[in-house]
Amino acid sequence: MKDLLDIRKDIDKIDEQIVKLYEERMKLTSDVAEYKINTGKQIFDKEREESKLATLQKKAESDFTRHGIRELFEQIMAMSRKKQYKLLTEHGIMPPQEFEPIHTLDYSNARIVFQGLEGAYSQLAMEQFFGENCNNFHVESWKDAMEAIKNGEADYAVLPIENSSAGIVSENYDLLVEYDNYIVGEQIIRIDHALLGLEDADERDIRTVYSHKQSLMQCSEFLDSHADWEKFSVSNNAVAAKKVKEDGEISQAAIASAKNAQIYGLKVLRNSIQNNKNNSTRFIVVTGKKVYTDQADRISICFEINHESGALYHALSHFIYNGLNMTNIQSRPLQNKNWEYRFFVDFEGRFEDHAVQNALRGLRDETIAFRILGTY
């Protein structure tokens, strides 16, 4: 029986040989890239790779090594493709530029749309981004806001996309795919929920509470302490405040910002009822034009992948290989495809960076229904 030290020495020798062979293979990859550059041939050839993997697996002596060989060579082929994408970029062969660079967003004469009524958090986010005196109007739903841009009624829309406590606003992720509108900015605002009632109401009078479903979730601990209260979701917090005022029922209350008490003539029954006292919501600013500014350093994309083992890993490996930092990843179910998903990723980088172009090229070639949602 061999000593453990001798076994490790043998492993080290084999590993050195593997490194040497890997280096030789990568040199040949450069030759392949040169050929594809000269002929215009696609980098990713899925059918050929599958055929090669099947051939290599047949050379294995056991099921265990057969599985390992497939995994090993999938990685080697993936690294080969990434090197070829890099060489394409270095040769100045870039994908067609979809987005137009501009110095800054000109919204001096723009029309801005937000969802809800006066006092909605979307309005607060809009005013922080565009200024309090911006030319704006409101609509009933987020879809209506996207339609307003599509129909030329608005130049920009402000939509909530994620809350630090309640998570994503899933409907707006879906709307980003449904409409040809693009993200050009973001605004994060602190969300401070208050319980609002009629002027002569007391918290002990309340039996029914209205608010947006996300706000109800964000105040779940406070609401759980009033288990006998009925909770109803409405389209917007400001809508809830307006309803309480118009109904005139002392037993009704709304969860909204304290600003709504002033707007709709209500009383703050209790301040800061949200679970997370640092509660914040991230809003996105979208437009119908494919533009980005000089300051843009974050990119949002979405893509679908084959429903097979390792597909998501291979997609995300493009960020790892190119040294790009993902700041967010979400998934949404695909319609008419049970248990299959579309993935949304935000990552740091500028369009002009070679690392970004390499990653985008690889993702575009190796995923399904790839789309850039904007850079901001």
C-alpha cells in the first residue's frame, strides 16, 4: 500500500500535466477564434459541443467518471468560449449598439406619469428625481403608466420595483418584459407608514384597514397585534387615504405616508408602523427610448434558459469570469411553462467596458430571449 505522501506526489504530477494540457488547449482556442473571426462563424455551436461531450463520456470507465468527465469538459468548453468572446472584443468586433449614449437626461419639458393619487409614494419618488415642479399626471395602474409612454402621452414613468422588507413588485418586472420601455434611472426613498383615520377617530375605533398589498405586508407585525381588524388591499396608499375620507366611517383607517393626512384631511393615529424602521423602496424611471447617460454604471437584463441541469450556473458564470458584480437577481415564472422561469439580473459596469461587452455577448449567444432592460 502506497504512503499518503507518495499518493499526493503522484496527484501533483498529474495536476501539473493537466495544467500544461489546459494551457495548450487554450492556445488552440485562440486559433479557433481567429478562424471564426475571419469566417464570421458563430462562437457557440451547441450541437457540436453536445456531440463532443457524448464522445468523451463514452471513453469513461464508470458512471461516476462519466458524469465527472461531462462536467469537466463542459467547464473547459465554457472557458474556451469565454476566451473567444474576449478575442472578438479585442479585435473590435462588437455587437450592434442598441442604446444611444447621451450626456444627460433632458426632462425640462418632459411629461412624467406615476401610479396612484396625490400623496402616493410614487409621487414622492418622482419629485425627488425630477423635482417638485415637474410636469406630471397620475394613472390608476402601473400598466396604465407603461401604456402612457407607449402611446406618447408621457416621456417618463416612475415605478416601484423592490422594497427592502416586502421584496420585489413582481407585476412591474413582468411589465418590463411586456413593453418596449427601458430603465434610465432609479430613486430610493425611505418608506415611513402611518395609520390614518378620521379627525375624531381613535385607534380603538378601528375595525377595517385599507392599503396597498405591499404596505400591508410591510406593516404585518403591527397588524398582527390587531388580529381582529379586517385588511383590504387597494391599488395605492393614497387611494386608501382618499377612501377613508370619502366613506366617513370612524371604524376605517388607511396605511399611507403621513403626508396623506394633510392632503385628505385625516389624522395620524400612529406613526412609523412598518416592521423595518429603515424601510425603503427602490423606484425605476423608464422611458420609451434606448438611451443611457455618461453616469450610467448599472445594467439590468433579463433572459430565459434551457430547462436543464446547470443552465443557470453557466449563464451566471459570465459575470464571474469577467469580474462583474451582480447586485440583484430575481426570477419570474414563464406563462404556459410550468416551473420554468425568466431571470432578471442587475450588475455593475459600463457599456463601454470590455468585460461588460464580453459578458453580454456570451449571455446573448447562450441564453434564450435575452434582453437588455436598460443602463442607468
